Amino acid sequence: MILTIAKKELKLLFVSPLAWTFLALIQLMLTWVFLGRLDAFLELQSQLMQIANPPGATEVIIVPVFAVASIVLLMATPLLTMRLMAEEWRNHTMVLLISAPVSITAIVLGKFLGLMVFFLLAVLLTVMLSLSLLMGGTMDFGLLLSNTIGLLLLAACFVSIGLYISSLTSHPAIAALGTLGILLALWIADIVASNAGNVIQNFSLLRHYESFNRGLIDSFSLVFFVLFTLTFLILTIRRLDGERLHG
Amino acid sequence: MFVNDSMLNVTVFAHNLSRNFGSHTAVRRVDLELKRGEILGLLGPNGAGKSTTMQMLTGNLAPTSGSVQICGVDLLKNPRKAKCYIGYLPENPPLYKELTVDEYLQFAARLHNVDLSRINSAMTEAKQRCGIGDIGKRLISALSKGYQQRVGIAQAIIHQPEVIILDEPSVGLDPNQIREVRALIRELGKSCSVILSTHILPEVESVCDRVQIMHQGVMVFGAVLAELKQQGLSLEQIFEQFTLKNAHTGNS
């Protein structure tokens, strides 16, 4: 049942030009960064060779690409999550899902999974871009793996919060703005807390992503991402249940 | 034995159903019973609580008090099993306008646990019954209101439910389509139970076996249509008598 709903979400996503435009744009931007870094790497290569422990191609080229990918994801997620729930309220199609013999948990998880499959595709494109480096040399696969895992976990957090905000309103535009606002706030939470070790810093999603970006799978960050996603999925389920109970 | 048999034939049993929205009571202590092969017309002026009652019967809204049983299964305690028996067309047909009719019906069928092997035959049958057999490849957004309404009805009957709940099914249809939809409802009523809400009195007279009139959230009248006809009472007079009288006392 979760798969049925996920499949429907994907279908609705791909019949609109939004998904294709998004995939094309993210690919364009990342390739641009990729080529820029590649150029810089080739120029610096001779100098890098003289250092005792030189940074490899993966560190110089791929890490910045994934860092940019996280920002692009942050900007684009609200546009993709806004219609998940809000449009169902608006078009009265939520009734179809709720009248069917499907639990609310399955509805929420199906929608979450549908969008995650889409983001998996976007991440996969980025990974393939990175793998093209293999044509000219070797790569640090560990670093690539930690970046991939990090980006997927980050996407899961973004989607879950977007899903929740979208369930609060029947106006997709408000859902998009609300999600963007919160994601930006969670990003700059890092900067606001100027002195290191402040509790607020821990809420910055991109700060947690940084450790994955550096190739460090930090268990604290891992647990934070998973708990963050779960929290907002549960909040969404509760919200849908509340609609039935309180009207 | 006889009691058991008649109990088995009851498909919808709602007892003492109430629903408050804040301090406002939309539906107050409504009782409703429906047998297999019966078509019930739910009548009432705008805002009488018909749609709210239907939302409670389909599990879209939790009642403040009271209980609902669908084919003997408690809707509140075991919603997923009870919902298997229900086909519901809400006031606004729940259509994904970006999909084609076939894609949409396929999704509706999967959502209602129709077997993959049976999906194609179920879709063909539902489309044929609703008279939309030849527009399967078209986008729902490109259809006229009447066709969209029919797709909505097809969605409600695709899993061959025991109970079909239709909220104003003939809105937006032209006279020919209204006649077809009424014929379809009569045919559906032979094998399942149908609840139909409307404000069109002739529709009730031509389609339904039984009528219940709601006014200001309360069930004010209920009768078998054949008996009314025997007594020579007109539905219009009864409707006026029960809904106008209470409105005056309510206002004064």
C-alpha cells in the first residue's frame, strides 16, 4: 500500500515539468562546479605533488560538488514538497486516500518514500558525475560513500519537514515559503550561535552534514538526522489524524 | 435464526451519531440503518448535516459520540477492514487532474486492494457502467464536469463495495446524464446498499426505496417511499412541513 502511494506521487511528479526542470538544473549547476574544480585541480596538481600528504582528486573536486548539492537541495526541496499534502487538501483528493482501507501512517510513509525515490535519482546523478573521474585516475570511494549517505539523510530531513509544513495548509505557496523559512533558519542556526559548543548549533542540519562531507560518518549526526526525520513524520501522521478527529 | 438472517443483511448501522465543531453541533443523535439491496435518500436543506453524516459513515470524520458498523465491522475500532466495504463519492469528486482516467482508476483500484490480476477487468466494468468506456486515455483535467463526476462514481464502485455512499451525485450533469446516473444507481441498489444525498426531490422519488430528512443536524423524518405513495402523501409537502416549520421556530 505504501508502494502504491509512492508510485502515484512519483507519477504526479513526473507528469509535471517541475521534476524534469529540477533534475536538469541541479545537474547543470553541479557539472559547472565540477568542471571548475577539475580545472583548478589540474592547475594545482604539480604544486600539490610537493606536499607530503597531498589531497586527492576526490577531496578537491567531489567534496565541493556535494557541498553545493546540499545547498541546492535546501533551496529546491520546498518547491517539491509543497504540493505533497497541501494540494491534496486543496483538490479534495485527501478524501480518496482516507476513505480507502489504508492507514494514515501508510499515506504519510508512501508520500515520503515517493519523494525520497526522486531525490535518490538526483543523488545518483551526482554520484555518476563524480564517478566520471575514474576515466582519468583513482578515487577515494570511502569519501564518496560518506558524502552520498550524508546527502540522502539530509534529503530525508528536508522532505520530512516539508511534508509536515505542507500538511498544515491547503495553499502550496504558503507551504513552500514556510518550509524554505524553516530550512534557512536551521541552516543559519550555526552562525547565530557564535560561540562554539552552543546547544543551538546542534540543530543546524548543514553543520551535521559537514562531517559527512569531510568523510566522517559521525554517529551523533547520523542519529540526529534519523530522529529529525522520524519526528516530523510522526508529527505529520498526528496532524492528519487530528484533522479527522477535530475537523 | 430469522433474527440472525436479518442482522446479516444490515450493511450500515449507525447509532446515536453526533458531531460537534467547537460549540456548534452539526449532527445530533442520528440513527441510520440500511439493508442490502436498499437505496436510502438523505434529504435536507443546505447545511442540514448530510455531508457531515456521510463523512462520519466513511471514516473521514470521527464522530463526537455514537458508533458506526459497516457489514458488522466497527468503523471506529477496525477502520481498515470496515473501509473495504465502502465506496464513497464526496461532494467534490476526489480527482487527480494531472492523470488520465485509466491511470486514476488503476490507482483507486490498487488503493482498495483490488488484485493485480483483476484490475483490468474491474476497470473495464466500472468504466462501462458509468459510460466512460472510451475516454480512458484522456486527461481528467480535460474532461467536462459531467464526465469528471462519472469518473468519480467509477472510482467509488471499482472495488465492488457492499455500501456505496454518494454525496449529490447528479450535480453538474445534463438531463440525459442524470437519467443515466439514476439508472446506474438503481442497478447498483440491486446488489448493494446505496446512500444518496441530494436536494432534488424527484431524484429521491425516482430512485430511492426509503427517505430520511435531516434538518439542523437532526433526523426529522423517515419513511418508506412506497408507503408514502400508498397514503397519497407528496414528498414535497412533507419536506416543506419538516424543514420550514423548524426553521421558523429556530429563528423566532
